[in-house]
Amino acid sequence: MADDLCFFSKVPMSLISWSITAFDIWVIDDLQDTFSLKSPKKSPLVLRMVVLMFAMVCGVYICSICLKQIGTRTTNEFLNVEEPQRPCPEPNIEPWEIPYVHYPKPKTYSRDECACNPVRYFAILSMQRSGSGWFETLLNNHTNISSNGEIFSVKVRRSNISSIVETLDTIYNLDWLSSASKNECTAAVGLKWMLNQGLLQHHEEIVEYFRTRGVSAIFLFRRNLLRRMISAEILARYKPLINATLLIRDLKQVEETQTKALEYFKSTRHIILYYEDILKNSTKLADVQEFLKVPKREVKSRQVKIHKGPLSNYVDNWDDLQKALNGTQYQSFLLGDYRK
């Protein structure tokens, strides 16, 4: 309505003056005809002044409304103007690192003063009972690292490549909220991903995603595959019976799976770690921090190793296992810890 009222402000002043004068004469003549029988004739000058004052008041009121509307619209437009974001300064890194440096813009919050802090993307690629849970607690003990757990243990998230990509985008955009999420100054973000959770099934698309999005892979395996197998069986029952007849076949399958994963992802930036090496050599954790390009810190885990004694203490048919593995390439697995 204010816009309609403001139409009057666009009318030429000469036309307005003529209209007021004509209006005055018409009103005065009409008033004179109306009140000629009821009241004595009044001075035309007084009536003319009354009408003029009325027109002036109406004009001032209309103009005030127009000015108020224009002022409000201008203020809103001014407030809605966003200050252009300044580009982040070029980081002091080697040219080969550029594809692995990111500046995510979360949809759920603002990184504020950390918007120009670079972030690295990573994924821990492992197998069940390989120490990945313990390893991840070490990473999350670092102030600047967020590893969001076994995201793809939920089947619907790995049901197809579209779901996988959508989930990865959410994680690497810092929009995945979990207990491992740090603050807006996170310098490395990732997840733990088991090889049997769609990783090998969709390896071509995932490798392409890692390469185009600059995701680094951290492979974590166990050297002693027999201990890994027994650790998994212990979850089901105490001192389990291991099928000695199928033992060598099962160990070969695990080896083949690991080899296949390394072959599929050899074109990505990656590092290969072994659980036993991290336990015995603390410098391996420093290597991981260097790989992720985060400040080196001492990291600790509250998880405690449960099975510390000889493997023979945890298997009911240990003699059968010895007979099956003695004289084979897996004989060294019968030792407490396998050394390469």
C-alpha cells in the first residue's frame, strides 16, 4: 500500500498546485451552496485556508509513510549485504601436498577463525580384530585429529556407492557429529573402515574418490594372523576349538584379502602399519602424525591389552594347531608374537 501511496511523490508539483486550487474552488462553491440556507455567508478566505491546511497535513502524512518505507527497505538491503570472504593465504607446503590440503565449510556450524586452517582427510583401512579400535583411540587422543569410528558397520550406509559417497562427503565436510568430533580447528578428519564393509566391493569408485578428493589411506594389519583368528573366536566362547583342517585355508584367505586391498589402493597416498610394530615401537605413532601433517604429540590410550599370554592358553585344541602349522610358512605364528 505504501508503494501506491508513494505514487503521489512522482506527480509534478505544478499539477499538484493546480489540483489543490481547483479542489479549493469546488469545495468552497459546494459549501456555499450547502450552507447558504443554514448559516450566514462566511469569508471565502477562511474556507480556503482550512482546505489548504487539510491538504498540507495529508501531504506531510503521505510523504512520511513513503520515506519510512524507503528507509526500511534500504536498511534491510544494507544488512543483507555479506562481506566478501577473503581468500586463505597459500600454505607453506610442497607442491605434491596441495591436493591433500582442504578448507571444508561445514553446513552445521562455522569454523570462524580456523576457516583458513588446512584439514587433511584420511581413512583407516583394516580388518576386524587387528587392533584398529585401540589405534583409533590413540589418534583421537591427539588434539587436532578426529577419527569418527566404524561408520560403515551400518549396512544402509554402504548399500550402494551413492550412499557411501554421501556419507564420506558428510564426514570430510566436518558435518559428521560423533564423540570423536573435535572443535572447528580440526587438522585431520577420517574414519575406520573394515575391508569387508563395501570397501573391496566398490574399490574402483572408492579409489577414484580418494584420488580426486585427496584422501590418504592408513592400512593397519596384524602380522600374526593366527592370533587375530583366535582373538575373534574368543569373542564367541572361552578357549574355543579351532578347525585345524581348515586353518591353513583360512589364513591364506586373510592374506589374499590384505594383498588384494593393497593392490587396489596402491595408486592412493597410503601408509602400511602393523599392530605388533606399534606396540613395540613408539616412533610408529610419530610416523603416523607426520603422515597426517599434524603437530607431533605424545598420545595415549585407555584401552588395555587383554590377551597377553601364550596362544596355547586361549585354545582348547592347541596340539592340533601345532600339527597343522609345523613345517609350513605359518609355523612362526605359533610363537607369542610374529616377527618379520
